[in-house]
Amino acid sequence: KNFLKRYIFRKVLNLSNIVMVNSVQFKNDLKRDLNVKSKCIYNPLNKYEILKRSREKSKKIFSNSNKLKIINIGRFTDQKDQLTFLRSLNHLKNKINFEACIIGRGILKEQLQKYIFDNKLSRFVKIMNFVENPYPFIRQSDLFVLTSKYEGLPNVLLEALTLKKFIISSSCHTGPREILLNGRGGLLFKVGNHKELANKIKYYFFNKKKCRKLLNRSFKSLDRFDYKNNLLKYYKLIDSF
């Protein structure tokens, strides 16, 4: 059955005039697994709009400025794997001072709430419903954590970097490694490994100056995703037909 799906998928791709992907890793995977050539154009990133919207008035989601403020944003689904995030925080609750906020919506909300209750994490972690403009909340944080099992090119990481927030992300396919320069622009951990994630958070907590250098490196690399440059690539591609 899987062979048949791959065969049909490859036939559809080969019938296309051009195959577009949004990460180099995805492009390489298509070539390696299906022998299909594709063109990579990154998702256009409008840094100016993000910065503008991040200044909009919003409620405070963190109560103590002396604690490490951690944020996670995404749908409450198996793909986003916030349970790994909570397990890492449970591992850390008696080791470092932190506050965490998870923003989103989805079918696994009750499961996450139950884990928080069962493990007495309520004074450390809060869950907030999905909001149209998450940027003011990202701006309030110190650290952005992504725990996804898979992605395309996670825009939320680009948005967090635009707001100069340090990132710890799963090294899932595809996107995070590319955005974080294979770990030279942020910290990566194995998908689902909550103990490794906990150690990365702890490392950031005690090594903020070192991590600042990584953040500066990834922030400078955001030009790859520039809104105008990538839209221009789309226009040129359309004009070529």
C-alpha cells in the first residue's frame, strides 16, 4: 500500500510543470526518495508587520520577571507534541525557576490539562486559547520552544527569531535545522526526547550569554526569508512560463 501511494505521488509530481517546496531539506528529500526535481522558495517573512503587531496592547501572561519565561505556540495535536514539552517542564520544576505558557487550540487540550493537573504543574504552566495575534505574547517571553514531530518550514520559528527570541526546537523533518543553521543558531533536540529538551532548557538558563551569540547568528540569517526577495522569486518563476 505504501509503495502504491509513493508511486501515485511520484506520477502526479512528474506531471507537474514545476514542483515547489518551502525548504531545502524537503527539496533534497524529494530528489533522494522519489528522484523528483523541485524548486525551493522560502515562505515570505514580513518582519515589519510582525514587529508592528508585536507592539499592540495585550495582557501580561507572565507574572514574575525574575523567572525564565518560556512559550510554546501551536495546535494541540499529536504533530505538535506539547506533551513532550510538559514532560520536560515536569523534569525541571524543582531545578530552575520558570514560567511557561502554551497557546493554541485542538483536540488534545484536555489531555494536556490533565497532565498539568496530575503532575502539579499548574503554578508553572498555563494554557491559553488560540489568539489571532500571538506576537505580543512572544515578545514577553525569553525562550521559544517547538516540539513538533514533523513540519514543513515552521513560520512560528521565523516569527520568534524576528522578535529576537532564543529557540530550542526538535530536529524534526523539515525546517528547524535549516532555520537554526544546524544548531549554530539555536539548540536542537531529538523528537520526543523530553529529558534532552529539559537539559537544553537548563543549559539556556545557565548560559544566556553563550546562547545570545547563537541567537544573533540566526537573526542575521533571516534575510534568506525576506518577504520582498521571495515574492520576487515567485514572480520570476511565473513569468518564465
